Amino acid sequence: MPNKEKETTKNKVKALRGMTDILPEELNAWRYLETVTHGFFPHYGYKEIRLPLLEETRLFARSIGIDTEIVQKEMYTVEEKSSRSISLRPEATASVVRAFLEHNLYRINGVKKYYYLGPMFRRERPQAGRLRQFHQVGVELIGSGDLALLDADVIETAHNFLVELGIEKFEIQLNHLGCRVCRKVYIERLKEYFKRYFKALCPDCQRRFNTNPLRLLDCKKEGCRILIKKAPKVSDSLCGKCKHHFQEVQGFLSFLKIDFRLNPHLVRGLDYYTGIIFEIIHPELGTQNALGAGGRYDNLIEEFGGPALPATGFSFGLERIIAVLPKEKIPDLEETKITLVVLGKGNRVKALEIKQKLRKERYDIAVETDLQRSLKSILRQADKLGSKFVLILGDDEGAKESVQVKNMASGKQELVKIDRLAEYLGEKNV
Ligand code: HAM
């Protein structure tokens, strides 16, 4: 511990970069999003799953991929005394798979559908729309079935979630990464192409050329982008089975009237994907324009020692959803505030009694006492806060076991017995 020194403006303790506080006035949007989430996903057959924030590092290294940016550079990792390495989760798909296998959830027949909501951690360079602690809501769907139908279903679910929230103008981009066999062929074609331009690639891409050639397609550097435009498309390398699957999914989406755009150069920053992948972007988000993303990961369960079960899913970034949420959709969740004004020190005990009684009878009413300020200034503030009623307790009222109830909207005042107060407020729709 450093020596205790006086805090100055310069060395004041602040939140870590990229980790933000969510203040009470911002919580309306968060609560709304959480409420919609817990209503929407169960309606689509998903069950909530809550997972630890810390996991063994090897879970992420083996699923997301040892050569990915996330695993190479972005995880918050601690080496434990036992020499085991643990990390804060950068995403939740790997944890769902781990929990699925650990609790033998595959023993029950049928497709399993899970949803989750919570914080994720990535040590990325913070910028607008990119945080180091951010939140995701996501789903994972594990099990065999008609895979093209399930793919369309998952994309429809993501689409409808945004529509439910009143978000418009988003674009679904779609691609197919091929199966184990045709992806190999594609990667060879990709390497052949980029080999010719190796010297023109940025240093990161020169490294990716050897470690993870698909990630070359995701480079944002101007020089690389020019080369990417002319790179071979994965759609030209798909085997017959994958081509058919891709076309079926597109057909189902068109039938469901879900707009999408094919992006043949769409790749993902996580290695577990196989087959259909998608990203949902929003034009008002700026550089970090992905609201959410997902896709199929058919080999992951088996790679972790489980049965050969296909899987798919997606997740949305909640901070990014909030950034494009129509403000008029967000309900005001501020509790109805009742202010009890106590005039005269002699009434302090009576004030305690009223407050205790009201809180007991109506847990949903927030009641505060104010003994300090003048009636005028309290009324002014109550008006500003949107309080519906102010209760006034003076000597006369106290003697009559009553309070004056001032209706802030009409300005009218009524004397109400303390015993009848909760009932009276109920009648006034408080
Ligand atoms: P991802 O593309 O890494 O996918 O993240 C999904 C979403 O999380 C992004 O589209 C974005 O909205 C949000 N997000 C990611 N990083 C940040 C950040 N640093 N700051 C703010 N928001 C961020 C996954 O995580 C996969 N697990 C998705 C999935 C589920 N695939 C299959 N199942």
C-alpha cells in the first residue's frame, strides 16, 4: 500500500478508464432494457442462466482462440498462487458451453435455449462505444434439429428484440464461413491471394497471415482495406452442402420479411464460429457500429469433451443499444415521492410514526421527511421532482391526528386522518 497522502485534485481516485458508473438518472433506460429482456426472451423459449464473472483462462483461450486479439491482448488475467490462471470473462458463450457440460444439461433431450445478461471485460483501447467493462444480453441455442430453420429463428429473434425496443434503421449483415472442409480450402485461397501483397500488409496483418488468416478480412487499416475488397469471397469456396444451407437460411429470412445484406467479407473476432455468422450494425453508432453479433459454432461442445451438438447464438452490447434507444420508449420509473413536511420541533415523533406507518402499508411509496427547510422551498422542490403529494404536519394537524395532503397538480389541500392516509393515497391513484 502506498503511504497515506492527502488527495489532491491531481491524484484523486477515479474510476478506471473504460469502466463507467451508471448513475441513478441513467437507470431508467437500463431498467427498461432489463425488463424487456426478461419478458422477451422467455417468450421465445429461452431460460435465463447466470454465470460467474471469473473463469479459468484456458476456457477462453481454447474457445475464443489462442491467436485472437481478445485472448492475446484483452483479457484481465490473474495468476493464482496454485499457478492456475483465471480471467474475467470477455464474453459468455464459452461459459454457457462450460456450464452446459459441467451440469450434463445435454442429458435432457431437445434443443436447449439460454439467455444471459451481465458485464463483460475486455482490455481494449477505450473510445466512443468501446468500453473495458461493458454489458451484453445474449442467447445460446444448443442442440440438433433443422439447422437452417434454427439459424433463421435465431436471427429473427435478434431482429424482433430490436423491433420490440423500438429501434429502427439497423442492418443485418450475413455471411457463411463454411464447414471444416470448405473453410480449409477458402483459407488456402485467401493465403495465396494475400501472399502476393504480403509486403503491402500492415504489421498486424503480416502476423495474422500466419496465425489467423481469416482475421485479415477484418483489418480497418486503409491500405489493407483496399486489398480486402478484391480478396476471394468465402461464398465462392463453399461446398455443396454449405451453399445449400446458406441459401435455405436466406430463403427463410426473406419469407419472414427480415431484411439482410450479404457481406462476403464478414468475419468474427472469435475463432469458434462455423457456418452462418451475422452482425447487426446501426448507422448512428459511429466507428464502433455493431449493436450485436453472433453465429453458429458447431464444433465447440465436442471440442470441450461433450457430445457432437451443434449450437448458435448472438449477443448485443447494452451500452450500444441504449445509445440508439428512442427516448420516448423509456418509461419514467421514478417512484412516486411523497414529502412529509414537519412544521415545529414538537411534531418530530409524530412524523416518525407517520413515516413508519406509511412505509409499512405501502412499500411502493417513497416517503421522505423534511424538518429543515421552509414550507415554500420544499413545495418548490417537490414540484421540480414531480412529487404528486406533499403532506404537511403542523401543530393543529398533529393535535387532530391528521395531516394536510396537498395535491401538487391542483394545488388543493385536504385534511386526512393519519389512520386513513394510505387508503386515501390509494384512492388518489398513488
Ligand atoms: P462480440 O461480437 O465479441 O460477440 O460482441 C457482441 C457485442 O458486444 C458487440 O456487437 C458489441 O455490441 C458488444 N461489445 C463487444 N465489445 C465491446 C466493448 N469493448 N465495448 C462495448 N461493447 C462491446 C460475442 O461476444 C459473442 N459471444 C456473441 C455470440 C453469442 N456468438 C454466439 N453466441
